[in-house]
Amino acid sequence: MQNFGKIKNAFNTLLSESISSKNDESKKLFKKYLETIKENKILKTQFLIINNIENKCESDKEKATQFVNGNINLFTAFNNKDIMEANNILSKFIPLSNQDLINNDLPYEHKDLHENIAKLIFTKRTPKNIDVIIETTDNIVKYVLNNKPKEVNEIIDLPSSMISTMMIDKYNNKYSSLDESDRKILKVIINSTDIEKREVYMSTIRECIDLIDGKLKDSDLDAKDKLLRVKDKLLNDKLEINEEFTKNISKLVELKNNLNNN
């Protein structure tokens, strides 16, 4: 099995199915998959490089080309035989009942991208193959140029008016059960100046970032990737006191609670 991206997608599919069906065996299998990646330099390199390219957004073609070539060149440290052997270790973990995920030509989100990356890795750099290398590189560069930043939705997105009503009801009916941080936030939503709103908003962001930093120490690769993307979004948050404020502060409160409880 040459295509690590296809293997990665297969395990992501198994994880999704395990969550919806509460299948503990699939969860254990996914954990074994992540542990194997961390312990194997070739697999770890592939995992990180494919994630790099999947998530890269760049409008400058020259920079996008340099980015793709820079990532692919990291594979020159390994020979093709060792890469295939490492990939086969992972593919053998997939149960027989799910082998169609890697053996059949099934469509999935990043199928074309993964096939182009695999082709670029395993195509020998010879004069005969120059056209193939250029065309394949160009296909990956086009993906990067057309890729859009992914919105990180870690919480349920409810209408602003509904959130306001829910939180005010919570304030009125369950005030005594809330911690000091939540009481302060709810008071801000109900009645406060723009300065007070800004202070509470930034304070809640700092709390979320501190919670994420604490979780990063013991998280696996996949969880770390997700947490770092959330942290990056928080660090780049452009606070505006407008009609979206109630919705945004409510999202932060729910994110903070999720981080505390998981």
C-alpha cells in the first residue's frame, strides 16, 4: 500500500463509525494506529506532511509551489521500499470487514490530493519522469491555492436570540449553581458597558487557552492538531462589540465548559 492518505482516511472513517455506534474495538484500533505513527519516523513524517498540505491555504503560487516541494523533499530521507513497508504495517490493522476502505476505489474528500502526493513520493526523479512530476506538483499546488480556511466548530451553533434567552433563563433560575466566572459572563450579556464586555471576553479567551495548554501535554497527535487549531483561532480572535457579541461570548463559554469537562 503506497497511499498513506488513503490509510489515514480509512482510520478516520473507522473512528467516526465507532463514535456513532459506540464501538469500543474501533476506538482501541484508532488508538493503536496513532501510537504506531508516533513510534515510526516514516509514518509520523507522512502523517504530518499530509496534514500540512491538507490544511495549507496560500494565494501566492510561487510560495505554494515552494511549500509543496519543501514538504515532499522531506521524503528523500527514506527509500520507497521502507515507506511501503511502514504503510503496510498500518493497513494490516484494518479489519477484514473494512478492507474495502483501502482496497477499493471509493470516493472521499481528499482522494485526489492523496493520490497526487503518493505519486509524487514514489515517482523516481529521472529525465523521463519530469513531465509527470511537474504535472503532479501542479495539481497539489492548485489544491493549496484553492483551499479555504476551515472553520473550527467545536460547539453547537445556535441562533443569537435563542442563546440570549437560554442564558438569561439560566441566570434567573439557576444563579446559585453557577461559578463566579459564568455569573460574570451572564451579567455582561444582560447589562454592561462595552469596556466590561471586552474585559470579560478577553478573560474567557485566556481561560480557554490555559485549558488547551494543559490538555496538550497528554493528548495524542490527532487531538493535539485539533487543539492547536482551536488555540490559533482564539489567539487571532478579533473582538468586536456588535450584534454578534452575545453569540460569540456564548460560544466561548460553551467551549470553556467543554474543555473543563472533557
